[in-house]
Amino acid sequence: MSAKNPKNRRGTMYDSSSDEEEATVSQLAVDLRNTRQQLKEAQDLAQKAEHKIQLLKKELNDAKDKADASEREIKDLKAAAAIQIKDSEDEDEMNDHDDEESVVNPGDKWSIRFRELREYRIIHGDCNVSSSGPNRKLGVWARDQRTYYTNLKSARQNQQHRPKITQERIDKLERLEFSWGKKFPPPILWQDRWEELRKRQQALGNCHVPMESQDPSDLAKWVSAQRWEYHHFRKGRPSLLTPEKISMLKDIGFKFNGPRLRK
């Protein structure tokens, strides 16, 4: 005899399979909610892991940059040690009191910024300082120098007031291969001046360049700057002259202890 489904209170037949289906559906809904929650948690973890990976990549790149910089520094130090400074012509008799970049008056804000720009140029190889970021103040100062130069060259400078940039400061900035902007010719590079001096040496048999204090030539300004930079190099200070450049100058018979212009 087959089993009969039990009756409910109203006397109708009760189907137990319906309850089982509802329980199954309810359990599936709970499982779905749990799965979604687990998926969300997994996505959050994945995002955090991705963020951490990006930070680690940045740290790795920073470490690589530092390692490259250290390698270049070691290479320069080795090259400097290999330079033999034996000839009396290379003796550096400059007094630090003659070097206005060694001691800067705290009240001379322009010279302070110029020294910062020179250090930036030595480290980065150019004077293209951004007006945002960690060197923002220096970048704004450099931008102002370009504005002053543009005003001076375009005759927008008020004739009743002193120019905001002098020829002396222009010369100093150009020693750093400072770019005045797209409206003006690009800066003369070190290699170009060296080539000019080399041709002079071939024509005259020496690297002597007259140092006219009143109106020195561009080459005289450059030659004087090399001697100042060599002074820094010999003192172990940051210098725009590298061992390679020193060797190039020596190869054409350049004398580092020759006359210099007052900066």
C-alpha cells in the first residue's frame, strides 16, 4: 500500500516537496549573498594588492635611479683619480675670497637662487626646472628670469627704472647653458665653445684668449668660467667640469691657471 501525503489542518493533502524546494531556494539565496560578499572582499584585496604593487614598483624605480646616480658618481670619482695633475700650469692658485659662489651673502637672494640653479644643473644636466613639484620656488625664479630677459630684449622695460636683470646676471645664467625660451636662440653648448677654442689653438698655436675686463668676448667669458669650475673641481666641490671635459681641455693645451674674469 502506497504511503499517503499527510493532511494539513484544513484536511487537504500536504506536499512536503514544496517546502523542500523553498528551503533549497532560500539556501541558494544565502549562498549567493555570501558568494557576492566574498567576491567583493576579494576585489578589495586585489585593489589593495595592486596599489601595493604600484608602490613597490615606484620604490624599485627610485632605487634604480639612485643606483644609477651612484654608479655615475663612482665612475666620475675613478676618472678624477686617474687624472694626473703634475704640471705647474695646472696648479690652482685661486683664493676662495675671489670666488663669490663659495660664500654667499644671506641677503643676496638672487645669488642664493643662482647657486641652487647651478647645483640643479650639475645634477640634472639642464636648467629646465619645473615651476611645480619639489623645486617649485626655484622653477618660478627661473621663469621670472626669462620674463625679465624677454622684457629687456623687447624694449618693454620701463626706461625710468633699472632693468630687473643685468648683463652680469645674464652672463652668469648663460654659463649654465640657460635657455631663455623659444623666442630666442638656444644656448651655446660646452662642446661648441670647446670646438671654437680648439680651432683657435690650431690657428694660433695656443689657447690664449685675451681677458678684456671692460668688454670681454663670449669665448673669454667661457674660458674664464672653465677656470672657475676647475677651481671647484680641485676643491672637491660640485663642478660643471667633468674629468672627461678636463681631459678634452688638456688635450688642446688649455692652461687652467691662466687669467680669469671677475665674476
